[in-house]
Amino acid sequence: MRIAIPLFRLTLALILLATVSSNAAAEAISDASSNTLVPEERLNNAIKTAEESEQLEKATKDKLIELYKSTIDLQKKVIFQNDATTDFIQSREQSRGKVKAILDKLQEQDSKDASALLELPDNLTMEGVEQLLITNKSTVSATLNTLARLDQQLKSQKLRPETIRQQLETAAQHLQDVKNEMEFPTPADQLPLLTEARRWNLGARSAALNSEIEMLNQELLGQSARIELLKAQRIQAEESIKQLNTSISQLEEKLIQQRQSDIEEAREKAHTDIKESAGKHPLILELAEENAVLSKELEQTTQDLEELTLEKEQKTARVRAIEEDFRHTREKVEIAGYSQVLGHLLLDRRRNLPDTKSFRQKAKTRQRLMVKAGLRQIRHIEERRDLRDIDSHIHQMTAALPAQEAESIQADLVKLAASRRELLDSALTLDSAYLQTLEEVDRAYRETLDTVDSYDIFLAKHLLWVRNAPLPTIDNLPLTMKQFSWLLSPSLWLETLHALLSSGSDSPVLGVGLILFIILRWNAHKLRHIVQKSGKPVGKPMEDHFFYTFKALIATLLLALPWPFLLAISGWQIGVSAEATAFTKAISHSLLQTSFIFFYLRSFYIICLPGGLAEAHFEWPKASVQLLRREFNRFMITFLPTIFIAITAFHYGIIPMEKGTGRASIILTQILLGVFFYRLIGSKSAILQLQNRFPDFLFANKQLLWVSLLLFFPVALITLSILGYLYSAGVLIQNLLQTMWFSLALVIVQQLAIRWLVLSHRRLAFKALIEHRKALAADAGSATTSTEHQESPVIDNEEEFDLSSLTQQSRKLLDVALIFAAITGLWLIWSDVLPAITLLDEITLWHSTEIIAGKEQHIAVTLGSIALTIILIIVTIVAAKNIPALLEIVLRQSFGVLAGNRYAVTTLTKYLIATIGAIIVFGNLGLKWSQLQWMVAALSVGIGFGLQEIIANFICGIIILFERPIRVGDFVTVGDSGDTSSDSSGTVTRIRIRATTILTRDRQELLVPNKEFITGRLLNWSLSDQTIRIILPVGIAYGSDVKTAMALILQVARANKLVLQEPEPFVTFENFGDSSLTLNLRCYLESVDDRLETISQLHEGINEKLIAANIEIAFPQRDVHLDFSTPLDVRLQGYDGAMPNSSEQPAK
């Protein structure tokens, strides 16, 4: 047994690093090295003197005491670090001796006969074997914990040099700062005591940094020795575990043999008892037969226990082998990096990992066995409790017999009962051993499962970053053609056909599949007829129903199923064939995966057929549907053969095909995908036409973004394939295709949901129309009219399928549900790639400083942090847009919260999400508030001058949301005007960060800065009560009957339905005007929205009433009096199109 010797270059690099760091620090500390430590007793006396001094000011005294105490702590740190340095030196010197002693001991053990170490005494009893077994198992458990601790120490020691390097750099920088501070001149007015205390403290700081640098250097020099010792101790622990496991196996084998011997003896005794009981009393014979059954049960349990023990040993050995292979692979990755050879190794390791599905299935079986064994143990315990007193038990058995008869059989029953009690004791011991072994087997399976999962995550983390093929050359072209010809060779396909037929002849699955295929193909024309027939009632309100769409969807899927189903059943049949080869297994995988791709493409193609779901039910434009159908048909013809070859190459093994067909098929696959994506979403595409028809069509918005994103993936994957990352390209292609199918499925689900919502909304509108007509009939009071209106209203069956009929609330809920479904689906699809992304955490970009547990530590900001930051920004934006909308729906549906309150809650929620997201993003980048507060303070000065109005409006917006002087839906007037018809009056529709939007009566949006609502004059007509009062002035001519006019006006007000009767309307005689007698009508309305309509109705009514009563409504009049005491000067002047000459005299 030998331990691996560390690489010479690694050791040399560590020593050089330590030497360079020491030299760098030595130059910085040359002046401070001569400083001596101040005795602690002198420092304590100085502290006492400062505390008792009455001449020193309090600030000076506190500063002195702080410096003295800091110096004491620093000098204690120096002593501790010097001791640690000595320990490192001694540990380095002793490690080599310890390693040699461990290796010599292991070599000595190897030279001995292993069997001699495991010999067991012949006189060892079963109890002794069980006790020794328990001891060995406890030792194995403790040694495994030691092994885990050694692994953790090895891992931390390998990462330690980088940490030491950072600590050395920090210590050297601090030492330079101390040196600069020492050279700084002492202020002339500083007290001598303070100068001395400062000098002592600087000397202690310098000594502490020097000792820290020396300690780190010694630790770095002993790094290789410590790693060698840890590796030797690990090998020693592994060897100890192997020996203990061998001992445990031998002890268990001996225990099983002893149990089998005891069970055999008990079985023979039971058979003898049955023979002796022949012809005796039935109770004797019954008890003897029960003993025989119990002995047979014990025999079966012993056999099961033996099989379980063997299974436990196999699984324990397997998990140890997987752990060992995992450890070696991890070491190879650390040494070799991401070379092409390592890529082949990792790929081979991942393919050979055991299938964890079988482990999980067996776990359920073990749970059932545990329950069954537990119930059996309980039954045995209860029966053993009954047999504690045999005489009492026999008495209960013979209670119904005559005394003489019972006495005659008592001796035989006692003998059999005693035998049964012994059997039950053995059964209880066996039950306990069986349950314990079941738990150990379950633990071994769980350990295997955890190890395999960890191994798989490790491989997945590194495989995507490892090249597994060289760069292509011109020499690869003949090889590609040769491999392609080989792939098409008849012998391989005859071999595949033979595997299919040989497997199909032994299994009915292929026959049943062929029958289903024939049935589906035979009924294809009927299914197509169902699809077209289901689309005819669509759009007719009296006939349309969602069942027709569901029926068409099922028929569409059945139409798309036959050929993909035939491929899938053939692939499965080839895979389970007993004569399957590596090539036929690859073909099996290809057929299975290609069948699913074929089914998705075929389904969407049939959806786009004339009269299909897209055209008839979703109301997509015919031109767009035709383009989609043509593109999917082209894509199926070209893509399916290419992806079939790519999958075959991937599963057959990239290594033999890496330079030819495998790479070519993967590249061609991505080219076809890129062309398909561009033709699907590019300019003049079907999706663009759908966007024009449906502006909110899923994935249709932001066309440039989607085109760029969808074209980026194929181009990136082509680049990866050319560079030799074939495995990475294959995995990403698979996930990209799954994302594509999931996106298409989301489109269909969205369209189905929209159709269901439209039908539901239309049904509600239809019901509301009937109720409205019934109400009209009831108001009319005519039986005939009522009967006519109770009939179903006549609605045009050709009514348009209007997406705008959807309520905004339903659309918001649907959008939120689709977004969450998309996030969940994408997470599930790309979850197997996520471990590879964590490798970005190993690429450090910069370090941030953070105080943890009172100590300053460097936190690495990695490339993974940047990627996570981008994801967090996207999540924050999506959450800020959608969570408030969902919250608004919940508040409206469940709690009935008013619109203004809902808007305040959702707006504040949006601000809160944005704030939390910003804090998390900045924290992820290593930017803390303590680092940003000075910059924020400096910027605040500039903001205070340059953006003070914007900041004021923002703060006022927050105040509005909390104080709520206005709410969404309130009718307000801004400024001094109190007239609702003014340009500054309207309904509040939005409250934004900077300004609030008011919709005026003219349907114009007025943007008012939030500051105006806080600092200016604001009239809210509906803040606490929406009831308003209106005043209508009415002028009547002089000489009119005022009382009659007032009564008529009041009668008009009381007859109006919009005028509230409480408070009552009233009319007042206000004044004698220039041309009229002024009367004012004052009445109250329920809402400001009714103001204009009510004023108009009242004016009409008052006008009609006054005219009917011959009361003249006054209007302004002027009397002109002419003075005839002198002649009037009358002049006539004509105009012929030109201005008259001012010099001409007018005619008289």
C-alpha cells in the first residue's frame, strides 16, 4: 500500500509563493522590526494612572485608555501567532515521520495473512458474535465519520493557499500603512502621554502584523506536508473500514449459520411433535401444527435475512466503489483541468452511472417489507406475552373441557407450549435482526442514491465546459462520408429489423401497437371530418360551445398520433430485445425521441389545416395559418431525418463519430432550427401577421428581441459544435427543443383559455340582456309586452369573434397564470443544466470587503454573481409587473376592496418589490450601504439642486398613496376653479411616481405634478362622500307669480329620479335682478357623474313647466331713450369694395 506523492511543481510553486510573500513583507516592515513589546504590567499601570488622573480631560483620558487596551490585545495576539508559528514548524517536521509510520504500518498489514487477522474463536457464542458485530459496526460508523472529516480537511487545505495569499497581501498593505503612520510627524500640541501611547500601539500593531506574516509563511511552507499526512490518514481509515467490513461479513455469516442450525433443529423438533401427536387430542395436534407453521416461518425469515445481508454487502461495496471513483474523478479534474481526454472520461463515467429510478422503486418495496415485518413482530410479541405463564395459558385452552380430560392432556400441552415459547423467542430475535438489516439495506441504498446524485451533479457541472472533440479539419470530410455510408449500410438495418422481429415475436406489445396504428389510420378521414364539423358552430352565439373546441383538440391529437406512435413502439421493442447491440440500442433511443418530436410537429401542422383549430376556433387569419402550415411541413421533412442521425450519433457514442457524422448532423440540426425560427418570427412571417390581428398574442410582442434571441441559440450551438463541445451542444439542443415544444403548447393553452373566457363572457352578456329586457317589460306594465320580452332575444348568428369582449380582470389573471406556468416549465426543462452554471462561481472578478462576526473578510464577486444578478433583475421586473396585478384581482374578488384602495396597495407593492430587488441585486454585487452611503450623500446635494422638483413630486406621490387625499376614480378639480366643467376637472385614472393623470370631460388626459395636490388648492368632489349639491338659478320676468314659479320648479326637482329626496330639494327667492326676479333651486345628487345630465333634465323640465303656466323666463333687456330737443345728425355712407377717401366729405 503506497500513498500518491504530490506533484513536484505544485510543491515548488507553494514554496516560491511563500518566499515571495515573505520578501515582499520584509521590505515593508524593516523599520518596525526593531520595536520591542511593552510589558503588560507597565500598560496596566498606565491604564490605572490614566483612570485616577484628574488633570486629564475626559476625551483625552478615554483615548489613552483605548490605546493602552488595544496595545495589550495586540501583544496577546503576537504571542498567540508566535505560538502558532512554532506549531506549524513542528507540525511540518513531524508530518513526514507520521506519514512514514502510517505507510510502514499499512505495508506490514498487507504482508500479513488477512485471514489470520479475522479468525474467530470456535467457542464464541451467538451472544458474543452479536456483541462483536455491534462493536464492529459502531467502529465502522465512527471511522466513516473520520473519513468524512479528513475529506473535508483535504478540501479546505487545497483551497487554503489562495486564502493565505490574500491574507498576506492584506497584512503587507496594513503594515505599510502602519509604517506611513509612524513616519507622520507628531502634532506639536499633543500631550506626551498620548504620543507615547500612540507609539506603543503602532509598535504592537507592527509586531502583530509581522508575526501574522511569519505565521502565514510557515503555514504555507507546511501545506504539502499536511496534505500528505491527511492523505495517509485517509488511506489508513479506508483500510480500517475494509478490514472491519470483512470482519462484519464473517461475523454475519457465522451468525446466519448458527441461526440456520437452530432453526433446523426447531423444525425437526416440530415435525417430531407432529408425529407424536398423531391420534391424540385435537388440541395437542393443533398446537403441534401451529409450532410447525411457526418453525417454517422462521426458516423463511432466516432465508430472507440471509438474502438481505448479501444485498447489504453488495450495496455497501458498490457505494464505496462509487465514492472512490467519484474521489478519483474529482482529483483528475483538479489536476488535468478541462482537457479533451478528460471530456471522454467524464462522459464515460456519466454513462456508466447506475439508474436511480430502480433505487427509488426498491425503496417503496422495502417500506412495505418493513411494515409487514413490524406487524409480524407485534404479533409475536403479543403471543409471547400470552405464554409468559404456561399453566395459565393451558388452563384457558382447556377451560371448555371436562376436568378429567383436561388433566389427561395437560402434560403434552405444557411441553408443546414450552416449545412454542422457545420458537417465539427465536422469532423475536430474528424479527429484530431482520428489521435492523432492512434498515441497513435501506441506508446503503440511500447512501448509494445520494452518492450517485452528487456524482451526477458533479459530472453535469463539468461536462458542459469540457471539450470532447478536436477542431474540424479538411480531413474530416472523407471520414464523414464514410461514416454516413456506414450508417446506411443494409447489414446494420437488417440487424435492427432482426432485433425488432425477435423481440416482437416474444411480446404482444408490438402486435397491439400495430392494431392501434391501423385503427387510427383507418379512421383518419372520420377524425378529420370531426375537426371540420366542430368548427362550423363557432362564432354563432346561439350554438357555440367550448365542447366543440375540446372535441376538435382531441380529434387533432388522434390524427397526429399514428405514425409517431408506430415509431415509439418500434423503438421500445428494439430496446428491450435480448439481441440488442450498441447500434440497435442507439436506434431505439433515436426512434423514441424522434417519435415525440414528430408528434409535436405533426400536431401543430394539423392544428393549422383548413378548418382546424387555428383557423376555425382561434380565428387566426387564413394567410397566417397557411404560412404556418407550410413552414411546419418543410421543417418536418428536413429536420426529422437530421435529428434522427444526431440522436443516433449521440447515443451510439460521440467518441467514434466525433470527427464525422456526429458533428455534421448536430451542426445541420442547428442550421435548420435557425432557418425555421427566422421564417417563423422574422419579417413577413406568420407570427407577425398574427401580431397584427392579435396585438396581445403570446410571444408576438417585441419581435426584434425574439428574433435575436431565437437566432442566437442556433448560432451559439453551431459555434460550440465546431469548437468540439459536442456533448454540450447535444444537451443544449435537447433542452432547446423541449423549450420549443413547451412554448407551442403554451400558445395553444393561451388560445384555448381565451376562447373559453370569450364564451363565458358572451354567455354572461346574453344573460344580462335577457334580464334587462325582463326589467323593461316589468316597467312597461303590459302583459303582452312582458311576454314578448321574456322570450329569448334574437341575436345574429354571424356575430364577430371579438377578443376585446374579454374583461381586463380575466386577461390579467390569464397572463399571470401563463407567466408562472412558463417560469415553472422552463425551470423544469433547464434544471439539468443549472449545475454547470454554478461553475461560474469559480471565476472571480473582484472582491468586496464585509464585516462578519466582527472580522473583516473578503467576499469574492464571481461571474456567477453577474449571471445571478441578471436573473434577479429579470425576476424583479416580471414580479413588479405581475404580482401587483394578481394582488389587485385577489383584493377585488376576495375582499371587495374599492378601486382607489386597490390602486394604492398595488402601487406600493410595486415600489416595495423594486426596492427589495435593488437591495438584493446590489448585495449580490458586493455593494453594501456602508460603501454607498457617502456617494449617495454626495449625489443628494446635486439632486437637491438639479432634480428637486422631480424628487418633490416623487415624495408627494408617496404621500398621496399613504394619506390618500385623492384616489383612482375620484372626481377632482385642481386650482381655484370650483366648476366641474372646467378644463382642470376630471376623474383620476393613474397615480404615477412623478405625476397624476386626470381624464377630463373632453376625454383629454391632464398630467398634474403630484406636488400640486399637496401644496396647491385641490377640490375632491368624492373624497369621503360622493353626494354633491347643485344650484340652478332661474330668472322670471317682473310681474310673474313668484310662489307659483317656485312650486313648479320644486315639482320638477322632486320628479327627477337623479335628484335625492333626502336632503330635500328647495327653492329660494334670492334677489331682484336688473332684468329678472332671481330664483335658485338647490338639490342633491348621488354622484358627481350625474351632474351634467341632471342639470340638463332640470332645465328642460323647468322650461316646460313655466311655459305651460305662462310665466315668462326673463332675459337681459335695455331701454334706449332718444333726445329730440335738437335735430338728429343722420349720415348715409356706402362701400364699393375700397376704403373711402378720408378727404371726401360725407353727404348730408
